Amino acid sequence: MQGHVAQIPTSFGKELRACLRCSLVKTYNQFTDTGCENCPFFNMDQDNDRVLECTTPNFAGVIASMEPSGSWAARWQRISKFAPGCYALSVTGMLPEEMQAICEHNNVRYVPRN
């Protein structure tokens, strides 16, 4: 998944959401415009309801990682193989079963990030 750089949040207010699979943090509008750079198979940019299903406003802390593959903090947070960007330190919630099935269908491991 590396090679792509995730959008950084355009603001740090209440409109921020974190992806339930990878913990990428962006605004709701950014997810609807470009989806999730680490989870393109969710097609959030094509289905706004998917943004609500696959992301949550319930997260704590944010870490910015510009070179995840070389960062011990990124390895600790399990984001070292993801695109550079901003990530939640912890996320509350789980992907719905339908979205978990999409992960499995795409041979992508889903581990709840709580």
C-alpha cells in the first residue's frame, strides 16, 4: 500500500473520523471525496453510506507518520505498512460483518483496533 500518501486532515475539529480497519484519520468530506488510501476496496468515495459504516468519530489521539516503514512508533501502532498520514492511536468500534467480509474477499486481514 505504500507509495501513496494519505491526505492529512484539513481541520482538527469534530468532523474528524478514523477508519475502523486501518485507523487513518481524515474529515468526513475527505473520506467521501477520496476514500481511504489504505482500504480502497471499501469504495468510500463511491458510496457515502460506506464512510459512516467504515469510519468512526470515536477515537483517541493522533500520530502523524511520514515514513511508516522506518518508524518504531508506526510498527508499535501496526501502521508501518500503511500510507504516510495521520492515524488514531486507538479506535472504538468494529467494522460491520459485511465490511469484514469485503476484507476477507480482498485477502486483507482485519484486526479490530480497540
